[in-house]
Amino acid sequence: MRHMALAVTLCAAVMAASTAHAQTSARQQERERQAALIRERDAAEALKVTARLIEQHQMPCEITEAGTLPAVEIVQDGKSVAADVYEVVCKDQRGYVLLSAKSKLVGDPMGCLQAAELAKASPGSPVCKLKANRAAHYWLTDTAKSKIPNCQIAGARFISHSPATNTEVYEISCKGVSGGIFTVPTHKAADKTVGYMNCLKTADTALKCELTTLELAAQTLNPLVKKNAPDCTVTNARFVGATRDAEYYEIGCQGKAGFVMVTDLDAGFKATVGCDKAATIGGCKFTDTAALAAAGKAKADEAKAKYQTAYTQALSQNNVACTFTDFRRIGRDSATNRDVAEFKCPEAVYGLMAFIPDAGKAEKFENFDCYVATVNKLDCTLTTPDDLKAHLQTLSVGHKSIKPDCVIGEARYAFENAGQVVMEIACINTRGYIAVLNKARTALNPAVPCHIAATNPGVPEKCSIKGNGTKQD
């Protein structure tokens, strides 16, 4: 009997507990239902209010969702007032925070990215919360692709807003490739052009990229390097500077000397400049230019030593008196398979240049001085143009046909005839002459003033240097 009573008591307790749980569950469901109704009501009210505020601002936003955020205190007309805060989601994936006081929009709508950036500096500032606004950078996808076609957008941050130009500046990052800094027109802007600077260009400025690493930014120029300097594996890069029509980037290469790449303003390739020649356009930091210069000199010295013996022998075999103190190999004349070299030696007062065939080859050896070299469009450097001009000046002194006031400013070597060089002489006072330098290089005979040469059919050349021969007295 006692066991039966215990069972009845236990059964009653279970039934009571079950009834209490059912009542609690019903109350919880009712609370959730009421909460859902409140959220729906608030969302509907927020949608209504934000639609009106967006219309006030004449902003192109087709609202797909809206919600409320905690109110904030703002200063309006010198007084602290409470402002309602709303969040909206637009169909184009943009999201905004709106502030309203006395049923009117306060300031401009603030993009979710801008709100997030402001909250970093002012914790507690309103930020976007709605699920659709969690990836607030997606609306910049088309903007990114307009300048970086292979960009899969990874993130973005707001940098600044300019009411004067109706533009906003954002940094956009991409998956696996370098992003950049974008200037984006707002809906108020008449000019819808998107501005873009790669992260290399902004590295040393206030717009320095924070979402793209320097290592990734260095790969920006990879396509140009692969196409125009395929033996360079890029290890580093930096923006050096720009002119009115060109931009300059230093490229560091793995295991070899780098260079400066020159592009046009649209990032089109123009040229490369070796680090040994790049000092005047920003120089190189990723390549040891001192070591490069030393290596270059060693290589040049080695090459020079290789040719010195052969050239000495060639000059001797062809009875050319030249104990040269210096020489330079200009290159190879591919048409005749001969080396072209210039020499500096005391025996050749007016310089010496030669076409030198390989040892044992049948090609003809030729040599001539720098007057003839200039006629042949070969430029001497060991004997300079000023050296040649100085000799002509000496020959003009006391010349019966050349006025004493002629200080030679320019000489044009027209052609050679049996060792003689026909030339035009321009004096700095605009006197001018056609003269013939004799084969021995000891006289300028004849020498005819420009105005006479112009009408005399016996003179084989006419003056053509601009303004030459104007003075005729």
C-alpha cells in the first residue's frame, strides 16, 4: 500500500512539472512572438523613416533593409541634442548610417566603411550591424576591376571624403595581387572618372597602403618585367618619380643587377635603364651600384686587354705609326666583318680610327683620322670635336680668305675626296665659309665665303648651318 501511495505521489509530481514546463514554454514563445512583432514594427518604421531621409538627400539608394542603431548625442546650433541613428542596405550592396534629428537628416549619409574607420578613432561611434552590410566592401568590386581587371576584392577601407570635388578615397585590396588607392566619385559628382594609384606610388606618402604588403605591391610590374626583361625575377620594386610624360620604377632582380623601368603615364613600357646609368633618374637602392661599376670596369678591362695585343699587331703589320696610350673598341662592322676601333697616340695628332679585320682574314685594313671619321658618321671621343675645331682655328689665323675676326663656333664636315675634307665653317659672328682641309692637314685652301659659294658652281658645297654667312662685309 505504501508503495502504491509513493507511485501516485511521484506521478502527480511529474504531471505538475510537465504542466509547469508547458506553461513556461508557452510564455517564452509568446515573448518571442511579441519580440518578433516589435522587430517587424521597428524595421517597418525604420524603412519608412530612412526612405524619407534618403529622398531628402536625393541619394540613389533602393533600400532593401533598414534598422535602428543606438541614439547618439550631437551638437546642433550650439546645443547638445539627441539624434536617432538608422542603418540601411541598398540594392547595389552599399550600406549607410543615417543620423536624424527633429525628423531631418543630419549631415550626409555615412558609408559603412567610413563609419567603421571613424569608430577606430572614436570608439562607440555607430557602425553598421545588419548582416547584409557585413561585407561592406563588395560594392567596390566593379571599381576595383576597372583598374585591376584580375582583382578579386578582398577588403577595403575608407580614407577620406572631399565635399569640394564630391569624391571619396578608398584603399582596395585584392586576393593574391596588389591593390591600390582609388578616388571614387560620389552620386553628386558630374565627372564619374575613377582615379587610381598603385601601392608603389603611395608607399612614401600619407596614402600608404595598409591592406597590401610591400612584397605583394612589388609584383605590380611583373607583367611588364616578364615581357621586357624576362631574365629578371622581381624581388623588390619602388616608385622613383615621374615627369610630365613618364614614370620611373626601380626593379630589384633575384641574383642579378636590377634596373630602372620607364613607363608612360598609362603604365605602358617605354625603356629600361641600367643601375650604372640611373643616378640622374633616382638611382638604385636594391642593386649595389658600386659593386656593379667595379664589375663593369673589370669586365671592360678584361675585354680591352683581349683586344690590345691584336690591335697593336694589326697597326704594326699595316705600317701605322701609333704607340697608343688609350683605345676603345667601338663595335663590329657586320657588313665587312671588321672591328671598329679608335686610338689615342702621339703620332696621330688628329686622332686615329681603324677598321681592323680578324687575324688571318682577307678583309681590308683601313685607317683614317677623326676628320674623315666624322664625315663617315663615326664619332671620335679620345680626340674631341673641340680638338679638331681648335686646329682649324689655328689654320685660319693669317689666312688670306678668312677674316681675322672669325672665331669658329661650329664646323660641318661634308665629304672627303682623296684624303681632303670639304667642310663648312661657321664663325660666331655669323661669317661663314666653305673650305677644303688638305690631306696633310696643314692648310684650309681654298676658303670661300658662304655668299660666294652659294652662286659659284665651281664650289662643291653650299653653306647650310642656320644663319651662317649672314655677315658679309
